[in-house]
Amino acid sequence: MDLGFYLNALIPSWDSVTILVVFFVYLAVFGSLLPGKLVPGVILQDGSRLHYRCNGLLSLLLLVALLGIGAKLDLVSPTVISERGFQLLSATFIFSVLVTLVLYAAGRSSRNRGSSLKPHVTGNLIHDWWFGIQLNPQFLGIDLKFFFVRAGMMGWLLINLSILAKSIEDATLSRSMILYQMFCTLYILDYFFYEEYMTSTWDIIAERLGFMLVFGDLVWIPFTFSIQGWWLLGNRVELTTAAVVSNCFIFLIGYLVFRGANKQKHDFKKNPKALIWGKPPRVIGGKLLASGYWGIARHCNYLGDLLLALSFSLPCGISSPIPYFYPIYLLILLIWRERRDEARCAVKYKDVWVEYRKLVPWRILPYLY
């Protein structure tokens, strides 16, 4: 396969555009109609408070069921995504650029009208394009930031399931593929089971919606996070029983740290007196939690996320660095985000943050960083 083949494969087809449109329409319609817990978000920088219908798990399960029925009736091929991966990638990228242009124009327009949305504009075109102008833009009552994250996570699972179907069709299904699919599926289902925790994360409450988040949610998450699956589709890896057990252990530890830290933070924001590991929480300045995982490292949840990312790659063995692109990228991203978060907290909490740093000196990995 030469460069010309890949360039030709990147040209979006009408099939890929149709798949993308149907997917987004499904999410918009059923995300609004299906029952789900209505969760109040945190108070945002402009003083507003949004509410989120957390029915992502039900929407995902229904979508997978509908696709399964469609495959049984020969209405849709379970391998359609894996066979059109490059086309879908380019179509989604183009869609991300178009959405960002619309968001940028809408943000500028609302600023000129003196909108109550209070868009942030630096005057730097590239900066405002990349990071966005508005904090939580909405369309037809749908919070776009929350919608795009949901789309990215569901897209990741759909890509993986299509890759799995392709490996079964080609008779190349291996223990490595099963392990990778199992870890990713558990992670994604867990995300939607605890979807309400997303409402208090940095992305939702602090990041403006620009190309960085749109591209990250719609392109980077589903297509980059599935690199290991694509790689295993063309490279068979046989794991020893010891390797399988070790990989499962890393996934389990990563999950416990990641989910435990995020749950503690979410519960603390809802009830500052909620017990942490069976004890009353230690709070610095009445604002910052310094108990549980948050008393071990200031961003302990990032450590759990990194271990999970590593567990997704380990089933691919160590013969190539390609499957490890995701954990390496995530390491760079989280260190960059941690630095930005530290700077923001230093300004927001002032002396309280200084005291917290003295009490919890480690950023992500205790005794190392």
C-alpha cells in the first residue's frame, strides 16, 4: 500500500457522511427523549448553572441493540466502520472544522450583541479559534460540549466493536484482541454509568469550546484511542498467561485509582461532609479536599487514567511503539493540563492553595512527580 492509496482512502464517501449524520441525529434525538437522571452542573464562571440529562448508558445500549438487529436483518454490516475507517476519519475531521467555524462566528456575534453568554475573547484569532470563545454553547437546548464528549466515547466503542467483528470475520481473533476489547468496553460502560461525574470535570466547567475540544472529542478520542484495536487487526500477538494476569492487574489498579479519585471529588462537591475512606474529610481552607486519593497526590486521578491507558496498549506486546501512542500522548496531555490547572488554582485559591501544596507535595505520582 503506497501513499496514494492512503490519500485516496481519506476522501470522504457519501456512505461515511451518512453514517456520521445518522449517528449525530440519533444522539441528539434519543439523548433528549430517553429517560435519565437530570443532574445540576456546578455554577459556571458566568454564574449560570446548566442541567444535564444523564441517559448516555441507555442511549448507548439501545444503539448497540439497534445495530445488532440491523446486522441480523442484513440492513447494516457490523464491519462497515472498520472497512471505512479512513473515510470516517476525514469526514469527522471536516465536520469538526466546520463546527468550530460556526462556534467561532456565533461567539463573535454574541459578543457584539452583548449576549448574556459572556463569551471570552482575547482578540487573538488563532487563540480564540483553538480554545473557543463561549464556555457552554447550546444548540436546540443541547449542551454541545457534553454532547460531543458523549459522541466521542460512543464512537470509540462502535469503532472497537466493528474492529472486533472484522477480526472474527477474518478468523484472526486472538487473546490480545479479546483483552483489549474487554478493557475498553468496561472503561466506556463505566464512563456512562457514572456520566454525571463528567458534569464537574475541568472540560465542562473551565474549558471553552473551540477546535481543541471539538477535535479532541469527535476525532481524537474515537480514532486515536482505538489505535491498539486497528494495530491488532493486522498484527497477531500471543500473550502468556502471566502477561494476561499482569495486564489485568494494571487495569484493575488503574480503574480503582481513577474511579475512586473522581468519585471522591464528585461526592465532596455535593456534600463536603461526606466520609472519605470511612473518616471525615480533611479540608484545607474550607475549600480543598485533602483526604483519600486527594491527600496522596494533587492529581491522583491522572495516575489512574495513565495506568488504564497503559493497560489498553499492553495486549499489543512490545514489538512496536505504535500501540503506545495513546498512553504517551496522554502523559504529555495530562502533564500540560496539570500545569494549567495548578496555575489556575494558584490564582483562584491563593494562600489556601499554597497550604494544600505543602500538605500534598506530589502532583501525580507520589515520591516521583
